[in-house]
Amino acid sequence: MFILADKKNKGLLNETEILSLLQQLNVTASARVAKQKFKEIAANNPRPQKNSLNKEEFLQLYKDLTTRPEIYFLMARYASNKDYLTTDDLLIFLESEQGLTRVGKDHCVEIINHCEPTVEGKKKKCMGIDGFTKYLMKPTNDLFNADCLQVTQDMTQPLSHYFIASSHNTYLLEDQITGKSSVAGYTKALCELCCRCVELDCWDGANDEPMIYHGRTLTSKILFKDAVEAINDCVFETSDYPVILSLENHCSMKQQSVMANYLKDILKDKLHVVPPDRDKDCLPSPEELKGKILIKNKKLAEDSGEDYVSAEEEEEDFDSGNITLNGDQNIKNLSPKKSLKKLPSNGKEDLKATKKTIKLSKELSDLVTCCKSVRFENFANSAEDQKYWEMSSLGETTAKKLITTHPEEFVNHNKTFLTRIYPSGKRVDSSNYSPVDMWNFGCQMVALNYQTGGLAMDLNTAKFNNNGRCGYILKPSVMREKIAYFNPACKDAIAGVTPQILRIKIISGQQFPKPKMSNTKGEVIDPFVSVSVYGIPADTVQEKTRTVTNNGFNPVFDETFEFHINLPELALVRFVVLDDDFIGDAFIGQYTIPFVCMQQGYRHVRLQNSLGEPMYSVTLFIHVTITGEEETGKIKRTSLKRSKKGRDYTRLRTVGVPAVDETFKTAIQPIRDGTDLRENVQNALGTLKETCGVAPRSNIKQCLRLLASRLEASSQTVNLILTMDEQYPCFECDGEMPDVLKKAMAALEQVTQESRNLIQRCDSVHERITQCERAGMEWHEEFQNVCIKEGLKEKRLSKAIENYAWNIRVIKGQADLLLAAREESSEYLRQIPEAAMASGLVSNLAEDSKQSET
């Protein structure tokens, strides 16, 4: 290739020719890095001209840009021949490290044909270091699981059971004082950022044309009509699921009617106008509302004959008297907002006498269906009087107070009613608050300033990258089920949720650029990596690697961190690369991902800049392991052969009402039976891995492959015969087997027996557990009255309700765990005969078992 590129036959190539040749060779290094390396090598040549490279110097450049020692050492661990990977080697790597179970040698051949650059390698069906590096850089080996690019969650639940991607002041491209307004804000939010709730701040305009802008400021203005047309053009371009138009209405009656006409004329059939069903008790689902646009606004009271509504202005959230700039600087120059007027002793008030009101056009009011805006008073009033189609908007300051004072009530409120949270009016620079705090308490529409990049938007974008980027994320079941006690601020175990252990090894970085606006002199940086988990308080933590000095091209960190994840569905994992500088650590790049979207194994993390845009060829190379907390413990304990008596069974709590406690006691034995079935399988599997000498996260295929190699190396002649007993695998031995192999085969037989036992007993045990759940649920409607009759008051009553909900969740969770264990056991039994045949552990399947299968 070098000779072909040397068209003048000088034996030298200049910088432009070198860059072109690298591109032809599919070298992924950025032009910036390639130029830097070119200059370094050219500067050391003995020739007077330092602007060209000869063939040997080019080869050095190519190796510097493409060879990564950490990948070479990884390949050497799995290569039967140190110079390349065979299909067998690659298959072992895919199964043991990348977590692929249903792949074979044909798949490995496909990978080699696609990634191996040499003709000889493809012909011999083997892969060298260049091909292996290319394979690990493929999108399929990114950290983000491609399955999450599809809508995989249940979309048939009530709207209140989802987090909804929501934008605040969508029309603004800059700050809230003099910033520019544009319809591009709506286009970007809806099409690029999977937003499903946008805001329209509406004011009277000239010539009876309603305008959108940030009222009483110097922001520019756009026509309401233009905004609605822009929304209509792109609203369902990337997602069919419903969009909510949040109207902040400051218009006169006349221009409100104009707004209503524009909405009807432009949106046509997309506009949702079906009134809520009063016979139901929950909102329609995203699936039911596909292709529809909902209007969120005030609504006239039915049959009242009046045309006024309350007009509390959401944006006036100046209760602390501070203006916030850049998210964390406060300027105390505003007087505090006047305290709210207290209600009379009868709890009622004259709407017109005590609240600021505005007239509302009936035409506009009639367009409001499932998202009627009402003022939030307190949780007791909402539980008593609020209709399921009514929702409230809360400023971040108010929401934070409720999080502190009424955590459980806030979560329960959001199971039925939609809640929109918006940034404080003090944030005149369009900065953002942390959305995680609001998601933790089930708030669905956590509105952010999409025009402002940074941590908050990185978290928001990451969260809604899941579930096909459709703009809707199903909340965890503990935040949806009516009988479920959940306080996100509490650090106790969460009933019915299995904690996960996340281990992340930060191996290396690739092609880190110098930070913009950096104080560092010269071109060389000193990078380090910060890894953070954002979620409920018990899960929120940050770790940092050491600093690698003077190396931004290929720094090696080689550090491992372990994180305990109590509520996986809410956890977000964030990687940030920074330049260690004594003046202030400068930002290089970041990547944020939902925990549930992470792939295990060796993965590349493609970093993004401060605006969330991808950075070409700037990556982290990491290794990820995820295990259940219980699973980790079981493997460690298998050699101890702990008896049932020593097991830590899940415990139910005492409610304090004898009849109810007796009901829950009936669940103790079936829960223990289910636990025994699950743990017996895990203990047997742990013993097999221990006997085979493989890592805890290894799978059955690896164990059988290792047994096959030992059997082949044995000096004794032994034949293993595989038979299927009612579709369960059994092994028969022909010949004398060495003791080591006897132990391993006995352990394998134990895995088969325990898996079979679980599968056969699962239905009956599961039915007993769910029967106990149903019996417990029968107390639900009258539970509080029963407690009061037993003399439980205040704290004891509250604790009884909490423990009752805990028990219901635990019982349901145990039933779910048993079903999941059955799926795992079925997979184990599928893998055993498949791996035994593929590895050569057995030569064939016994004839009688083949016939029995037919």
C-alpha cells in the first residue's frame, strides 16, 4: 500500500499522503492524533527535511496508531496460538467474557470474515490482533445494549406509570432574559431528543396573533401558529407515542379562541378530544394514545356557567428570593414571595375573592381532556378530591420540600396522578436542577431546559435513550403498585427487588483531546476517569481512577470499582474523563447510560462532549460484570455446603393485627420452599464451577468444554454417552473415569437434578405463594379500619400500614424470583446437551433417547 501511494517513487510520503493512506487502511485514529504522531516520528528521522516518512517510519506510525497492548494481552489469554485466535478461541471468548450463549462456530467465522484484514487469516479462519481490535471497536461491542434501541417495555399501563421526557421553555434557545425564541427548539426537542412534553408560553400579540415568548422579558417572539405548525410537521417522526402540549396561557379570551382554532385546524385528527371516562379510575395508556396530541391547560368547571379559572403562575417560583446563575450562584436581590393566604376554618374559600383569576375561552377549555391543570394543595386533598385526569405543576423548590417532608405520600400520589416539575424562575440563565431527585419520587414530567447542556441534560438524555427512545420509560413496580411501601430516601432493602453488584474495570482510554479553554500548557494532558452512579440516595456514589500523567493518546488506568445497586431500574451510570489540573480539573468527555442498558464483558464507551455530541474515536475501554447480590454470595458459600438450617430466608414483618399476621404466616413455608429450590440450583452450579476451576461468572458451556479437554488428555479410555430422560440430560460412562472427572461429572449431575426438581415443583410452589398473596390482599380495602379497631394509632398505625405493604411486596417478589429461576434452569438444561455435543465431551446422542424425543 505504501509503494502504491508513493506515485513519485521517492520512497517518501508527505503528511497529506500519509493521512490519505491511513484512511484507505481504515485506521480509526482522528486526523488530529495522526498528525501529532506524524510530527513526532518525522522529527526523529536523520533527513534534513522533517516533513515526510519512509516505509519503515510509516510502519512505526501505523503500529503506534493501531496496536493496543491491553488488547494484545487480552487476545493472548484466549489464543491457543499466541499470534491469532481460532474459531474455538473466539467462541470461548464470546461465551466467557461477552456473555453470548446461543452462538456457534459459524458466528465466529462471520466475525472473522468481517473483521480480519488479511486474506490469509480469513482463509485459515483465524483472527490476528488487528482483526480482534476491529471487532472490539464494533458498535455491537459498545457498552449500550442494542436491545434497548427497541420499545421493549409494557406500554399498556396508565400514563401515570411512566416517566415522560419533558421540556421547559422549549421555544428558548438561550437564556430567559434576552435569549432567542425559535420553532427550532420544538423540532430539536421532539425529533432529536425524544421529548414528549413541550411547553408553549402564550401571550397576546399584534393583529390578533398569539405569540410565544418568555413574558415580561426581552426574549424574542415567535407566532403561536408557527410553533404549532412546526410541532405538527415532526411530532411523530421518531416516536408514535403521545405528545403533551403544556400551555402557559396569558392570552385574552379573543386570542385564546384563535389558539383553539389553530390547534384544531393544524393538528386535525392528531388532537385528542375524547373526554375522560368517569367509570374508570386511571389514565389511558401510551399505547391507547398512540399518534395523539394532548393539551395540558386549565379547564372550565362543567355546567358552572362561569368563564374564569385560577391563574397561579407556575413560573413565579421566587420563594427563596434568589436568582440563580450558572446553576449554583445566588444573587439575593428579590423580595420573597408573599405567603399564601390560609383557608377559613371550614376549609373552603371563595375562588374569585382569594385567588387571581383569568377568563378562559370555552373553545380552548374543551380541548383539555386527560391533562387538566389544577393547583396542588396537599396530598390529603388530592387523595380525596382530585380526579385521575387532573394534574399539578410544581416548582423545583416546592417539590424538594415535599420530598423532604412527605416522601411516601409523594410516591403514592404519583401512582395515580401526573405531576410536572419545572425549574425555578430564579434560573434566568436557563440552568437546570437534578432530575434524578424528582424521578426517585415518581414524578413523571420532570421538565428541563433542553437548550442547556450539562450534567442534568446528560442524565435526562441517558434515561430516555432506553425503551427505543420513544420518550416513555416504565417506572419500577414498587412505584406503580397500589400496595407498595417505598421511601426512596430510606437506605433499607426494597421489598421485592433483588440488588445487583456492578463491577467496572477502567482499562484504558483512547485519543483524549486537550480540553477546550484548558489552562494546561502544551499539548499533553494528565487524564483521570470519574465513575458515578445516580439513583436513589442509597445507590448514589462516585469513584475516581488515578491520574495518568503526560498521556492523552493511550493512557492505561487498570482500576476496578464495585457498586451496590439497590434499585437497578432507576440507576444511571456516568463516566467522565477529566484533565488533572491544579487550577481546576478540565472536562474532556462524558458518557451516561441507564444501568439496565449496560452490556457485560469487554466494552468500548464512546465519549460525548459537553453538548452531548459524539467525539470521533475518543473512547474508554472497560470490563463490566453484573451479578445478583445473592448469586455472588452463593458461589462463595458452596464449598461450605451450608444446610437449609443455615440459610438466610426472607423474613416477613409483624403487622400488629393478629388475624392479618396469621394470614402472612401461611406464606412462610412456601417462601422457604421456593428459596430452597432456587438456592439448591445455585449451590450445585457453584460446586460445578469450583470443581472445574472456572471463574464464578463462567457458564455451563465453559465447564463442559474444560471437562472435554481433560477427558481427551486423560490416559484412560473413557466414553461418555448422553441420553435424554423425559427431555432431561443424563450421562452414562463406559470405562473407568479418573477421580477428578468423577467429581466434576457428579457436580454436573447435581446441577441437572436440582434444575429438574425446580422446574417440576415450580408451579405448585408458585401457586402456594400467590395464594398467600391473594389472602393478604383480601385485607386491603378494610386494613386501616381493622388496625384502628385493634387500637393502633399514629406511629403504630403508620408502621402497620408500612409493614403490610412490605409483606405483600415480598411475597409477590418471591413468586417472581421463582419464575425467573425456572427460566434460568431451563436454559441450563438446554445448554448441557448442546455444549456436551459441541465440545466433544460426548460423541453422539444415544439412539433410544433420539427415538423417545420423536
